[in-house]
Amino acid sequence: MKKLFPFLLFLPFCSMAQSDPSIQMDMGKNAVASKTASYNFPLHPSPVKAGVAYTGKKVEYDLYVTDTMVNFTGKHRHAIAINGQIPAPILEFTEGDTAIIHVHNQMKMETSIHWHGILLPNKEDGVPYLTTSPVKAGETYTFTFPLIQSGTYWYHSHTMLQEQSGLYGSIVIHPAIEEPKLKEYVVLLSDWTDENPHQVLRYLKRGGEWYAIKKGALQSYGEAIAAGYFKDKLKQEWQRMPAMDVSDVYYNKFLLNGHETNELKDAKPGEVIRLRIINGSASTYFNVQYANSYMRLIAADGINVTPISVTKLEIAIAETYDVLVTIPENGAAELRATSWDVTGYSSAYFGNGPAINAPDIPKLNYFKMMREMGSMNMSGMNMGDMNMHQGMDMKNTDMKKMQMPSDTAAPKMDMNTGNMDGMNMGAMQGMAMDMMPPGEFNYNMLRALHPTTLDSSLKPREVKLSLTGNMLRYVWSFDFKTLSVADKILIRKGERVRFILTNNTMMRHPMHLHGHFFRFINSQGEYSPMKHTFDIKPMETVTIEFEANEQQDWFFHCHILYHMMSGMARIVSYEGSEQNEFAKTGYKKLKKEDNALYPWYDLSVHSQGAWLSGNISNNKNALEFEGRVSWKGNYETETHLLRYIDKKQYLAFYVGFDSRDNKTLALYNKPNSKDNRHVFDAGFYYLLPMLVRSEWRIDQTGRLRLQLERRDLPLSNNFFMDFRVNTDKEYTVGFRYMVAKSFSVSTNYDSDYKWGAGLTWHY
């Protein structure tokens, strides 16, 4: 008889599952804590997979992926839910169990699930068209894998941008050995936008300003002058650098377990509780603070570390940290997760009584950050050399005996003394262990419980990678190559592999290697921690190393969703491994993702005429259209097909066609004049300092033209200037005030069409 496994989900302060997956979910402001939540979906028994060798207890879950509607902001928006809830159910296991997870896709599009940080067979990793087949619409895929580790992990879609729409959940794997009995809660952080994620990426590709305006991060010339940073602003644009920012997207809400505010009233005064904190956001770093006192950090990325006390925990996207906190004797203490751009936060209150709030984080001073970043960029200083490698001990000893089960298990507990791998339980309950003074978290504080050094007899295979990108065109890459054109990173089983990564961009990047844990080399030397995800700051160099103990191909990528989808990814490939069906085709479908075409346009309708500027582009190519027409019947159009040539994409060659018929202007009767021509042309664009675009062209008659243009020159918040001048003695100056993302009030003066005012629509 087929066995029906119970579906008891440990769901602290998660939204309750709905009995109908298509029902609209109204996410309220306050969520009362619940130790468990009901599960009303039918549990269909499924046959055990043939040929699978099971170990330990078989734990089975059914996950139903559905389209749904949510209301996080007062507006109903499309989302993707699992079992009717966002975030998805917590999946609980014990180390040694075998997970059997049936993913039922009830949507009209394909989906996938990746088990982030879990060591499992390659075909179960869940990256569609790389390791695993996607779950097609209306179909079910069963994942089966043994659990050889313990700790806090999570799962999410790896299909397109579905993760941003709500397809993420948490995983808790309890250790096989006995551990201290503490009340614990999962804290799953995420970000939410009311926009369609595909439209978000398209807007990032077009380089729109609205997200910066909404976040107060525009850094206009007017603001720079008022703040005393005019010279810094000039230097920044002279270096062809866009405005400083720490996050690409403006988010409507930041969520903690699907809510902006949570109340956990079952936590008792004086009680020490364990929080399993997961950053499941698409593109937001969080600063986590606890109001009552410091937090005692005991695990990173699922693996226990030497306990440290921190007052602020900065958590990169896709990382997990376990912390201990004490409930206040009187009141409810706030755990606050503030977005790194300080545009919002979410909270959980633990305890009863009056609220004890965590401290506010001051707004960012973008101009100060711009000055510091500009100095660093000009001087060539390397933050990685300064911070990450001071005191780095690269001595290596044998690590072949270090297996994941022992390293990811909870600290061993002496039941007679109450000591847990150096932690005295009585002291832990009082949070009074010997420690350094609490401070803000940084990676050099992470220390493994045991030496993690690798076999010194193996000469390491060094892989050097530069993190590169073009913020103006929103193309992200390694060594200026996106995934669509990159070669595999080849390694061999049994090797000691060392990645040396240098971030040459002005953005931070959380990097994740599938299927492996690696040593993150920090100042702890041979006790450097084991991780599966790490953050790398601008101009920083980071070294990770691992034993190549797997096979086949694995994904390595930036975990900012929009960076990954724009090309910052590689495939780490074991030479000589058996190739799956996707490898045999060169991963063609996977590699298409970052090279998709994205269109946008601006249409200005003014009192003297109309202007249309359109673009459709991918990583290296663009089709651009410029057109204007007066109400008197004059018109001009230019259509160019571009190919970007250089690594930084400052230079683009083009061919095109120029057509104009300006009957009311002086040179209308003169062929191939600025007012009367229908010619093919060719030339190139080159981006000059101050973000001025120069155009050099020649047409079929031999006529030459040079043009200089600058768009979107920020004068003050919401207020922009455009200008264009060329050797045909044409010029245009325009101004616009952005009222909304898609709408501006605008005016311009054109040398031929004269002055006018009206409206501009942006797409």
C-alpha cells in the first residue's frame, strides 16, 4: 500500500495556507505567530522512484505551484505561490533523511525549484536546462535526494524571474545528534515590487531614472552643489560613471515571512530563542538589528561557527545565519531588517507588552559614498587586499577526512557538563559567554569550529575571475563575457580548486556556487569558514577554495536576480564527466536568457511637433530609431543598426538610413542637404567623458557629420536636461520634469522647429 506521509509544517509566523490555490491572498500588516499552520491541500500518494537507494527516514512533501493574487500594498497584483502561500511552506527534515518532494506545476508556464545550499545529486539541483528538466505546465516532477547535512537553507525558482514573484521558501534540517532544546523561528526576508519583474528588468536595461528618484538616489548637479560635492560629481561623470547606488530596484515593500510586521507573543520573558535568518530577496541586502540586546551568531550558511556577538548583522542575498537572542523581561523586542538602501524595513516583535524598537539606520549619504568610491577607483586601491587577506594563512593540511555531515551538524553537547563545543549552556542561556565586545558583523569575524584547510600535497588549480559590468546598458559579466558567450570553467575531480575573484564594478555582488561548500578565506586562516554564498564589495578581491568532489556541471552566479539574468554567471564543469541532454546541446536554451531583446521608447508631443526615440537591444546589438515631425508636415528620421565592439561598450559601429523632407526650410530644394536627403550612412558612436555620446558618420555621397549628444542630465530631483548639436549647424535643447515612471512634462527648443512644450511618455 502506498504510504501517505504526514504534512506537518513548522510554520512560525507564516501566512496560513489557503484551501484553494487560486484564491486571492490579502497580506495584512500584522501576523500573529503560530507554532504550526494547517495544511488543507490534498496529499496524493505517489509511487517511490524506481532504482533509488533510500537512506534513513523517507520524508515526503507535495508542493503545488500556482498563479495567485496578493495585496501587499493596497493593490492586487499577480504572484506565484506554493500551497497557496508566500513564502512557501517550511520544509523540515532530520539529517540522514531522504527527501521526496513532488513539485506539481499548476500554472500555464514552466517552473523549477533549486534547493539552495543543499548537497545533492547533480540532476536534483533544479536549474532548468542545466542540471534538471523544467517542470512543464500541468506536470509533476519528483525530487529525491538524501540529506547529508543539517542547518538552515532555502529553496526558490530558477526559472526566469519567478523568484521575485513569490516562489521561495525555507528549509530546516535538524542534526542527527541531540542538540539543546530552544524555541526557534524561521525568519525569511524578501523584497516585493508591484511591477511585473520582466518590466523591472526591461526598465533597468533602458537606464531609466525613476527608481533613483523614488529612493532619493538621483544625485543631480543641483543636489551636488547644495551639498558641496560639485567637483566630485564632475569627476564621477568625467570617468563615465553613472550615479552611485547600492541597489538597482525600488521596492514597494520589504517582507519578513510574507508580512511587513509580525508579532511573536508566544516567546516568554527571559527566554533564549534561536532565529534562523534567511535572505530570500531578489536583489536586497539587509541590515538586521535586535532591540533588546546584541545577537549571538552561531551558524553561517547552515554550518555552525565559533559564536560571536553582533549588534548589526549585514546579510547578503541568499545567505543564511542562525542567531540566539533573549526575550526582554518586559515588552516586545523588535527584530528589524532594514534594506541596505535604507528605503524600508520589515519587523518581528518577540514577547509581550510595549514595543521596544530597534534603532533607526540613518539615510545614506550617496555623495559621500561617491567621493570614497571615486578616490578608490582613481588610486587603484584594492579593498580585498586591505581587508580580506590581512593575516590570511594559506597553509594547507589534509582535509579529506572532513565530511559535510560532521561539519554541518550542531555543536556536540556533553550531556554531563552542559558544554556544547565550547559553549556552556548555562552561560548561553544568560548570554554572558566570554566574548569580544559586540559590534557590527563582518566576514573576518567568522571562524570555523575546526580547521578547514585542504590537502597541501595538491597543487591548486587557480581560476581568476573579474566581475565586470556596464551599468549604463545593464549588462553584467565575468571578464566582460556574459554566460551566453562564455566558456565553461573546467576543473577535474580530486583537485584543489581556488577561485580568486576581483570586483571591478561599483556594485556589490552575492556569489553562489551550486553543489559545493567552499572555504571563504578570511583573517581566521586555517579556521576560515565554510560557505556556499559570499558577498564581494566594489574593488575587493576575494579568494575561495574547495575540493572538487562532485561531477558534471554546476552553476556559479551572482544572486542578484537581475544581474544573473543579465549575464553574470558561469558553468563550473568537471572534465570527463558524463554529459546530460542539456550539455550535449551546449546549454543553448539556458544561454539565451541573458541575450534577450528589450525594447523602449520616448514619445514627446509638443506644441510645435512630435519626437519619437526608440530602441530595441540585446547585449551587443541595438536597433535605434530617431524621428521628428512638425505640425507643418516636415519630418526627419534616422534608423541605425549598432554593434558594440569594445569590452566596456563605449564604442559601437553602425549602418543605417537617413530620410528627411523639410519642405518649409531653406535647403529643401538642395539634394543631400540637412533638410532634404534620403541616404544610407555608416559610422560609429563613442562615449566621451561627461557621458556625452559622440557620433561620427559618412553617407553614400561622401558627406561627413559629427554630432554630440547628452541625454538625462540631472539638474535637480525629477528635473532633466537633454541637448544635441552637430556640424550641420542643428541643435536641440530640452528640459523635462518627471511626474511618474512613464510620464513627464517637457519643453524644448529646436533650431529648425523652434520652441514648444507638452508631454513626454516613457516606455
